[in-house]
Amino acid sequence: MSAIELKQANLANLPGNVTVPAYARETLVPSIVHIGVGGFFRAHQAVYLDDLLALPGQEHAQWGYCGVGLLAHDAAMRDAMRAQDGMYTVVERSAAGDTARIIGCIGDYLYAPDEPQAVLEKLADPGTRIVALTITEGGYYVNQGTGEFDAQHPDIVHELAHPESPRCSFGYLAAALALRRERGLAPFTIMSCDNLQNNGDVTRKMLLAFVALRDADLARWLASYGSFPNSMVDRITPATTDEHRALVRDSFGIIDAWPVVCEPFRQWVIEDEFPQGRPAWEKVGAQMTHDVLPYEKMKLRLLNASHQALCYIGMQLGYTFAHEAMLDPGIRALVRRMMDDEVTPLLDEVEGIDLARYKDTLIERFSNPAVRDQLARIGTEGSARIPKFVLPSVREALARGGAIELLAFTVACWFRYLEGHDETGREMPLNDPYAARLRALALQGGADAAALLSLRELFGELSDTAAFTQAVSDALASLYGLGARAALEQIVA
């Protein structure tokens, strides 16, 4: 099969087993700006809008995406998206086989380091009604120990010193909101799509704290008129590799610089608070609600915490992919027992959800061999993910007198991973904004957890909670003293 470059002019020539946009892309109105155009956004929110635009009567609904990249490494995404007229391939992988579709709802892509004024003007444009974010859990400048805004973060120090030259998402949002206020425009709706419990509330609290340091009047205006809907998002989406590019080329005849591969499952629960209007996402499977919290808590405490449980021990045992780790009886037992024994007792009933079936589905999803989700991807930014996904259950379990042994073991596995090498000497990649400090403390402490447990900005009062510190210390000593395999077998025995 001769492969075809992915461009608007070539859509009609793509193979018949590839679904292409069923709407006129030239009519797109990029009224949603999305900051952080990574794999997850392109496999999740963009797919929902693409589905919606394909419905009869929705093709002129005045919706479309303008993507924005803020970071230096986003230049590669800019190049790929512009070369492909904003389009890319999504491949859903399951045991039943692979399916491919072209997503066409991104009408423009702006790269802030090269065109900061264009980004500001797009955000301030009257036609921009929603600004959505996938900026990772660490992108909200939360002091994990206190839950308050981290005004000492280097990004924030720069933004406050140079408000006219923003670099980070909060800087751009504040500058654009100031322009809108000056021009008599209402704020755009700000929608976080990151894995944070109460992500809209967190965004509101952190952004208002930042804006108040920059301009108190602007903060009061935003507090009065801004909207920050909570949402829960779910779809396992591994990082794109050359293997994925070859799959798209060889199986579907498409030359795509940056396709995205994902599982078939997807879920989106959204708080319906959009004063400037919104797409009719409910027509394509999203659940609009006025209470996202039960869904968020269930997903973050079960799925995301279980991901943390399997990835760090999995890397220490030499595995590369999630499905490989889930074939290990010890890891499978760790995940299932942590969900059943330590997390489920903390969850309320969720309308329309059978928790037992939901947990069975998670095990199936983690074990999907076609997705090939990288453990290194799951373990990214543990300094943000452990406090958000694992520690809330620890705190609640301690308050209720519940068990925390497996949750503490997960934290200890992260500590052991931070040392940098598995037991064979193979390097384990550390991708974390606090990598240097974490690595130094891990090497300093070794089998003694005290150095890392002293990080109050991560652990807060848990740094002084004997039941937690003892459980983590015992687990870390076991990992170093017995080795990862024996420590795992001991904890799940």
C-alpha cells in the first residue's frame, strides 16, 4: 500500500477503512481555544467535538478549536499540525482490531513563544467563548502540602515581574482577561480538562490568587463574572511513538507526523456552567451534570491511583508497558486489593455506576495489550500525581480508621523509583518538574524514607502522621532490603 500524506486536499483519496470528517472544515469557527494540545486532548475532547460536528444540523454550530502551545517542545506539534492542515489520525486499539479516523475540528494552531501577541489577541477576541486546558496536574501551581497557591514557583515569579511578557498559561490567561475587561467583553469560560478533583474549583482558586497579585480589580471582576466548570475526563492514551507512526502508515496508508493511539473507552462528565454558550456535547455521549464530584472522586481514586500503584513497581520489575505489568500476578493483586480494600470503602454511591463492574472494567482496560501504554508516561510528574491521586485516600482512611498499607506501599514504590535505576541497573526515566530535588533526596535517604517524607509541600500534615510515615518507611525498607519482587509478594500475601 502506498501511503498518502495527511492534508486537506488528500482526504478524498484516503483508504476506505479510514473515517474522514463528515462536515465542511472551512466552516469551522474556532470559538474554543485549547491550551496544551497533547495526545490526551486530541484523543478525547477533540474527538467529542468531531463527533458532534458530524451530526445533521451541527455543521454550522459555530464551534471549532484553536490550539495553543506555550512550551518550547510544542514547536514540534505546531509543525505537525500546520503541515497537516490541523488534522491528525486517531487509532482506537482493542483485541477486536484497530480502527482509524481523521479528526478535523482544529482549525488553527498558535505557538506562543514565536507569536505571543497573536495568542493574546485570540484569547481576547469576542468570538472566543471557552478556553480549555490540559496543562498537566502540575500546571496549576498548587502547594500540595497546603492546598494554596504557590506564589514562589519560578513561573509565577517571572509572570509577576514581567506581566507584559507572559510565558505560562496563567500569565496568558490573566493578560487576555485584562484585555477583555478593557474592551468591555465578558470573561471566557475557563474549563480544566486535567486530572484534578474539583478541577474547575482548583483552577478558579489558583488563577484568582495569581490575578489578585497582579491586579486586584481584575481579580474582583473575574471572581464576579468568570465561570470555571468542573469536569471529569477519562481515556487511556499512550504517548505517540515511531511505532504508532509506522502503524498508521502500514495499516491505513497515511503519512501522519503525529497520530494518536488510544483505547476505545472514553468518558466525559461536565458541570453545565457555560454563560457564553457551549457545544451540545451531550448529543455525543458526554454527561452534563451539576455535580461532577462523585464521578471525579471515583475515577481519580480508583483509576489514577491504581495507575500509580502499577507503574512504579512495574518499572522496578523491568516492565515497559501497563499490560505487561498487569500480567504479573503480584501487581494485579496489588491493584485489585488496593481498589477493593482501601479505596472503595471511602467512596459514595455514584448514580448510574456499578462500582464492582467499574473496577472490573479498569482491570480490563489496564490489561489491554493493543494500547501498549508506557509505564514511564503513567509515572510522569509523580510529585503532582501522588498528592492528588493517592494521598487523599490516605487522609480519609486515616480519619476513618481504615487501612492504608497498600496506598503507603505505592508511595514507597515512588520513592524507590526516584533513585533512578531498577535492580538490574537499568535507568528509569524521571520526568518531573522537581526531578533534581527529588533525585537528590532519594539518593540521600536510600532505604530511609525520612528525607522524602520531609517534603511538606507534597505531604503536608502527613509528614508528621506516625501511622503514614511508619507504613511508608517499612515499605521502602522492604523494597531496598528484600528487593522489589519479594517486597511485592510480602505486601500482597
